[in-house]
Amino acid sequence: MVFPPIRCRERLVHMAKTAAAGIRPAKRKIRWRRILPFYIMALPGFIYMLINNYIPMFGIVIAFKKLNFREGIWGSPWAGLDNFRFLFASNDAWVITRNTILYNVAFFICGTIVAVSLAILINEIQARFFKKAYQSLILLPYLMSWVIVSYLAYAFLSAETGMFNKGIIEPLGGQGINWYQEKKYWPFILVFVNIWKGVGYSMIIFLSSIVGISQDYYEAARIDGAGKWKQITKITLPLLRPTVITLFILSVGQVFRSDFGLFYQMPRNSGTLYSVTRTLDVYIYQALMKNNNYAMSSAASVYQSVVGFVLIVLANQVVRKYESGSSLF
């Protein structure tokens, strides 16, 4: 049996006697000189969060108002749930909700598979230079804005000068495709572009988890004769499950949100493609900027936020029920 050092034992005995006698230990003094610099460092972040996230929340009342700019937000008459009724009564409600949910599900499933695969492959690279180079190249698209990505996509998809039409399809004897007028191609294009742009960030998260796995597991597996595939399926993937679950919970909370740049910039706001590219965020922007319907835009935003909050709470409850160690709260 291993005993604690003498001083530690004496301290434990003293604490036990103090507790038995009903004497409360003296409160530790807060060393403000030591911790105050950390609060000062965090202050700009708190101020930004307050201004950017909390103060604008009073604008939620617009969703329940019949907004009149002459009378202002608080002076405008209340509309109750009329803005929500109009939103759900329109034909757009089903389309934008369907698109938003299905695209986010496809993004999470396909993105997770690709990101985990790339993380495992990069982890197998022994040369440090090439490992860093591949990480940087894969992460590079994530740092681009959607405006740049949309112009890159246009260089490939343009009906008149695009590389696919002029460089591949037509030289092979095929007829050029007007990509920005054909709806059937865009679900695949949007999923591909989203994965290409965002997989670098997810890959780094999974790679950091893989690097943190103890090498003792792999050494024991090699001694037992397990090959690379067995090591991946029996060690790497099971130990990545907490990371995947955490990202799943966060993705569920964002399932009613979409990347505005992807769904607005990429299709170049083509009206022909609305049935497959229009999501809640695009609808909110169009209701706000084109139709000047601020109340409808606010109602859609409230609908988006409330449903997202409910989904993330339910997802966390399910995860906590079956694997409590991986839940967020």
C-alpha cells in the first residue's frame, strides 16, 4: 500500500478533525491583484458579446408587431401571431424548411465521413513537412470568402466560358449545360462545395483528437497482429466517438440555420434554382432587403432560433441518456 507523504497525511487528519468538531475552515481570500488582469483581458470579449448578441435581442418584438416606421418599434401596433401565420401559410415555408434541414443533414454526414478519413490519412504520414503541408492545403479553402468561392465555381460552371462546358463536355462531343438554370445538379454541387470548403476545419478537430490517443493501444494491437484497418476500426473510430457526438449536438442546434454565402452567392441568386437553393437565411434576407418586410423577416428568425434551441436541448438529452460523458450539459 502506498501512503501519502507525511505532510499530506497530517493535513487530511486535521481536516477530518475540523469537520468532526463542526468547525468551518476559514475562507480563502480572493487575490484580486492576481486575477484582475485576467478579467480585464476578458472584458473586450464580454463587451462584444453583450453588444453583438444580447442588446439586439430586444428586436424580437418586431416579429409580433405590425411595423410602422413613423411610429417606431414600440409605437407600432401589435400583430400577435399574424406574421407567423402568414409565414407558415405561404408555399415557401415548406420548401425553405425542407431545404434547410436536408442540406444540414447531408453536410454533417458527408462532412464527418470525409473529415475523419482525411484526419486518419494525414495522421499516417510520417514526414513532418508533408503532414504540415497537406494540413495547410486542405485548410486553405476554409479561409476563403464565399464571394471568391462563387467566382471560382462560376469559372467552372459558366455556360459560355466555363471549364466544364468548354474544356470537358463539348470537346468530347457533348452539349454544354446551362448549370445555373438546371435544378437537378445543384444539391450535389452545394454539398460538394460545402465539404470542399469546410472539411479542413473539421479535419483539424478530428486530427487533434487522434493525436491525443495513447500509442499504447496501437502498440498492443500490433503485438496482437492487428493490421492498420483493424487498428482504425477497433481503436481510432471508437475513441473518436465523443468528438463526433459533440459536433453532432452542435450541428443539431444549427440544423435550422444555413450558410448564407453558400446558398446565395454560389447559385448567384438565380430564381430558377429557388426550389433547391432557397433556405431560411436566404428567405430572411430577401424578405428584408427586397420585400422590405421586416416583421416577416423577424418572424422567420424567431422561428429559426426557437426550433434550433429546442433541437439542441433534445439532442443533448438523448446523448446524456445513452452516453452521459459526451453530453454538453
